[in-house]
Amino acid sequence: MTTFTDDFNRADSTNLGANWVEVSGDWSIVSNQLSSGSAGGTIILRAAGAMATSDNSAQVTIAATAAVSHGVWCRGNSNISQGYLWRNDGTSWNLFSVVGGSFTSIGSFAGAAVAGDVAKVQAVGSTIKGFVNGIARVTVTDTNVTTGTSVGIRAESTNLLRFDDFTGADVTTGITGDAALSSTATLSAAGLRATSGSSVLAPTASLTADGTRSTAGAAGLATSASLTAAGQTAAVGNVTLTTTAALSANGQRSAQADASLTTTASLTTHGQVAYSSTSALTTTATLTADGATATPPGGAALSVTAALAAAGATAASSNSALDATATLTASGTTITTHDDIDVTVGAPYSPWTVGQPYASAWSVQVPQASDWEVDAPC
């Protein structure tokens, strides 16, 4: 794509420089603007460099105007004996096709140019447009001129006109016009499209290290994402996960997903389940040394081999049956609390016996003579 610009900001001179070809007339730089001189008649100025394609445009600012022909042209040949011209004559804007030096009006827009107006003509395919201040005032379909890479200015030679800020450029989709972009656009490092348009992008985008998609769009992602060390999916989406998740050392699931868990969990040394799940537990739990069950209350059956402890208490608290082999201790109490134990009864025991009567410690003797005498009454 080729772009040529000139702001004419240089010393006054009748020599415009190597970037311009004065096809006719005597153009000059006056006060940092382009002047068409004062010789009279219509003169032509062409950019020395050609555009890269026949889809191109030319634009200039009209710094000072007059009621004479003045404007820009594009898709032209070296002397604009063919091309498209967009000009104002003091009463209206007119769009011309030029073939063999003959000018044919193909569109117009009423209104005189004013100082500061930006005039632009554009040819893309068969669509030809004339703009004023960025607004398309005339748009037509024309096939009279299909090729041409020259751009420039055409105006009456009068010192009343001044031009500034010229631009000639190729037109491609994404800038202005309808030119198609080739479908070779690729993704940038950030996952954005390097071009704007309808270019097709190959669906080769893959997952980044953190599991997010490195592109925005409909690019397909491979379903090879696996579980991370923490058991979380390494990708966001519907990526399928393999069902190889197992139990961790503490019996918890190492993945947060629908991965199936094998039912090989067993009881720990203290009789508790090593994980919480619906997996079946084998019924191999036995009694510990102190007679307590090695598993929490549940459906695991206990074998009925529990015997009586030395103190006569049952060695297990469960529904297991106990053998009825309890006997009497030396003191005559039973070792077990079962009600159907037979007890043997011997002769009654009493600490009392019957012997001979015990003699009294008191005796009876002859009365003793009294020292007192009884006399006749006085």
C-alpha cells in the first residue's frame, strides 16, 4: 500500500521538489501553501510517485477558494487524459470520468466550496465517490476507467486559489472502501487478529499454561486437558477428563469432577473408614484386644467368637452372640449376666450352736444377826 503526503510547509519557491510533476502550468509554494499561479487557464499537477493499485484516492484542503474550477483527481494516467475528477466551480461539486481527454459528468452536489473544505475523490472497483469534509456527497457506479495509478490536483491558474495538506493513497478494506483482504491474517502473540476484515483464521489456537484459551473466537481446542495436581481441570470448557482419579492418602478424592473412584478403600488400624463415599466396605472387621469393635457402627457383621473377659464382662458391645459357658466363682456369683445359668445350693450355714446352761454368779446364804434389838414400847 502506497501513501503520499505533502503539507507544503517550506520556503516560497516555484520549484515544488522531486515529489511533484508539473504536467502543465507553473505551480509554486506561497506562505506554506500551494498556489496555481496567475497565468490563467486550467493547469495540472501530478504526484511523482505512482500508487500501488488502481484502487486509490486523492485528497486536498482548499485553503482559499474562488468561483473557478479547482479540485483533485485519482486513478489517472500520467497527464490525466483519463481518470476521475472531483471539483468545485463556485456553485456546485461535480464528479467527472475522463476518457481520452473527454470529461463526462457522472454526478453532482449543489454548493460552493468554502475556505477550509477538504475535497476527496476515491475509486475502488466500479464504485466512485466524491467527498466533502469526510462526507460522501456523490457515490456512483462507473466502469469507464478501470485502471490508473496517478493522483494529483487540477485547477484554474489564479492567485485567488490556495491548497494545503495533500494526500494520495491506495484504498484497502479496513481503511476506506470495499477492497477485500487476502485471507492470510494470523493471530498475534496476544491472540488477537492481526488484520481487520473477514479473513479466515485457522483453528490452531491451543491452551495456555493456566488453561485459558490463547485466542478469542471459535477456534477449536483439543480435548487432551488432564487433571492438575490439585485435581482441578487444567482447562475451562467442556474438555473431557479421564476417570483415573484415585483416593489420596487421607481418603479424600483427589479430583473435583465426575471421575469414578475404585472401591478398594479398607479400614484403618483404628477401625475407621479411610474415606467418605458410597463404596462398599468388606466385612472383615474383628474385635480388638479390649473387646471393642474395630469399626464404627454400621452394617459390617462381626463374628460371634467373643468370649467372657476375666472380670466376667462381655468383651464386645454389639449384637454378636456370646457362648453360655459361664460358671460359678468361688464366692458363688456368676461371671455372666445371662438369666439361664443353673446355680447349685448346698446345706444352710449358721454361726449359732446349743450348749449347757450357764450357772448364775449369785448365791443365797444364812441371814446375819443384827446389832439392833427390839424392846417393849416405852
